Amino acid sequence: MTERAILVLDAGTSSTRAILYAADGTVLGHCSRELTQHYPAPGLVEHDADEIWRHSLACAREMVAAAGGAERIAGIGMTNQRETVVAWDRATGAPLARATVWQDRRTADACEALREAGHEGLVQRRTGLLLDPYFSATKMAWLLANEPAVAKAGERLAFGTVESWLAFKLSGAHLSDVSNASRTLLFALDGHDWDPELLALFGVPRAALPGIVGNAGRFAESRPEHLGGAIPITGLAGDQQSATIGQGCLAPGQTKLTLGTGAFVLTNRGTQPPRDPGRLLGTILCEVGGVRHYALEGAVFVAGSLIQWLRDNLNLLDTAAETEALARSVPDNGGVVLLPALSGLGAPYWKPQATATIAGLTFAATRAHVARAALEAVSHQLVDLAEAFAAAGAQWGTLRIDGGLSANDWLAQDLADMTGLAVTRPSDVETTARGAALLAAVGAGLHPDLPAAAAAMIPSGVRFEPRDLGAERSRRLDAWHLLVAQA
């Protein structure tokens, strides 16, 4: 290797990865390790923060070796599962409790109490978000109230989302970027530091929180003992913002859909904060060179994790990939409709107490019908999201899809058919990591700005054109909306 490469750490929900990129976007190496999912009680979802660190470090070391050593890497980009909260002792670097994952619903009652007390209007105006256990602030408050080690840590307490945790372990710096900060309920869309009024509302101490930086720049350096040399951390972004950048959605109106553990739609809204998102979310997309861009977001909590649940919990599948063949093996869903509310319902419904339902089962139903209904549930939620975006003044043109589940051609075509939009998919669907690579390449000086990085580093893809489903579309949506109304 003659040119210096970019190392990306992509700490997702189901796995953590390290990917090595050349300056032209070529993938030079890849390492992935699954993360253990902990479900200690219904509605509770946790990760072992030490496991995230160990697996991330192991993968990073493998990629550094593939690059030929730390001196061959120009910068590190990090992207992460957002909203998940880690609490640790800043003196020892040890976690004080398991990480509370974004899917966790333990603070639903606390959010409802804040809503009933009339605080949601302030929170939404200030942050672009709603009062939902999805976001970080109530997770932090719960840890302070219920985990003795967190409560007793005092000035040693450090809170952070996953990129903050990994940056601390890798470099010793306690920092977060604006895209992740905007998902906590503690940071205003037009702010530059944690909001004092919101900190007081949720009871989160400012001293426990990281410093806030942009998304591309030289933020810290890895300790030499970890990767064999000091490598600068030059890019940081939450996974959905990173995927939006990795899809090249750099102009207002451009929209991407990531089909991973959940399904997340972001539409670029330019440099003005979204002020009337309705039941959608306003969020910071990125800040590069001092210029901040915003996005409108719709978050579906369960997508790929539904397929994983069918495989691991119900044993209906041997592999997630076989859902495509199963869906094609039957002419329709056989009357089976699935509401995938395994972690409540997100946008645009926001029903945190909802639970999953499979309706329409008869003796004629097979696992193929259930698998097809699971894939159809993704499309049904996207139809409702498209209507919500249009009502908020952000009508979609085309839909750029990515993430592991987007490799399913049947689902990609069904999304086109149900939304009536052309759906495009890049040849490399790991756009979350690619977006972090773009940011890190800009931060390391390999490219002058994001448009130049996108032109050099984003590959082409395939396109799915919508077909007319006739009465089948209405039939499916009517059955779907009946389940949503009953949730």
C-alpha cells in the first residue's frame, strides 16, 4: 500500500466492525464481531460496554496490521449506534453498569410523566425530538437513580454514547460530536454546548458529559499501546447521519433509508433547523468547517432485528437471507399481517407501550407467509413515514437504501411498489461505515470537503422501479392500519 488509508470503527447494535478504506473509497479490509444482546426483562435491552471495546479494539488491530502498521493510516473515523448510554469511571476507565441500548423501554413511564407535566413542547422546540425512552437523557437519569455504582461515582462519573466511550478508551479524550449530542434530549438544534435548562429537567450533571466537537477534524489521537502508534481520530458521527453522508445525500431534499436493526429515514433539510416536524424528528446531520446541516428523521425501531427474532427466538429461519426466497415462494401473505412492535412503535406512531402482533393465522399459514409478512411490515411503516414527511414539507423524490436488510431484492422491490418511488441501492450497502470514512478523510486532509470526498469515494448501484400493485396495495395497508389502531 503506497497511499495512507482510513480506518473506520462502526459500532452497531448487533455487531461491531472495523473497515479499512483507500482514499478512493476502495474497501481494503473488513473485520466484524457480533455483540451479545442482553434482555434481562421485557422491554429492557443492554450491552456489555467492555465487550464493545474489546471487539472494536480487536477488529481495529486486525485492520491496522492489514494496512501495514499505524503509520499507514491517515485517520480514524467512528460511527455508532446512537442514543445508547454508557456510564463509566473516568479514573479507572471501567463501566459502572451495562450500557442501556437505544431500544430499551424502561423509561416509558418517566417519559409519560414528563409529557403529562407539559414538558414535551419545550423539549421538541429546543431539540427537535419527542419525549420517548428511545433517547439518552432519561436513560442517564434512570442509571443515576437505580445503579448504585453510577450514583456513587460523583466527579468520576462519565456519561457518553458509544462513540464517546470508544474515543475515551482509545485516546483518553472525553468527547462527543454534534450529531450524537443532538440525540440525547440535552442539546439544542442550534446549540453549541449542553443546554442548562434541559440538564435541569432531566437531572443530568453537566460535569459527567463529554465536550462537543464537529464531525470532521483532528479531535484526539489513539494511545500508541492500542494500535501500535498514535493515529488521529478525524471523523465522528452517529450511524444514521453517517449513512446519509455515505449515500451522498448532501443537498436539501435528498433522502436515504437504512435497513439495519431498525429502519431509519433521513431527509437533508439544509442549514436551517426543522421547526415543525410533526411526529417526526429534527436532528443535526453534520457540522463540517463550522457549517451545520440538519435533517428530518423518521425512526422505525424494528426491521432487521425482526428477522433476527424470527431466526433466533422462533426458529422459523436458518439464516436471515432465506426470507427473500420464502417471500417469493408464496403469491401473497395469505392473510398474515405482522405488527413488529417488539420495542414499541416509533415514528410516526410513537406508541412505546405497543407490543408485537401476528394476525390472520390459519391452518393454511406457513413460515413463508410469516416471513413475507415480516418483510411487508417494513414497507407498510415506510408508506406511513412517506406521508408524514410529505405533511412536514419534505416529500421524497427517490429513496436511497442501504444496510444489511437492503440486500434483499424482494424487499427493495416491495418498497418501490408500496411507496411508488424509485429505490436505489449502492453496490456497497455498508454506507454507515462509508460515511464515517468520508468524514475522516476530510478531517485527515485527504479530501478538501464532503462533496469532493463523496465524488471520489461513493460507488454506483442498482435501481428498482415501482410497479402498480392495484387493489393488493390497499388491501395490505387496510389490514396494517387496523393492527396499528389496536396497538
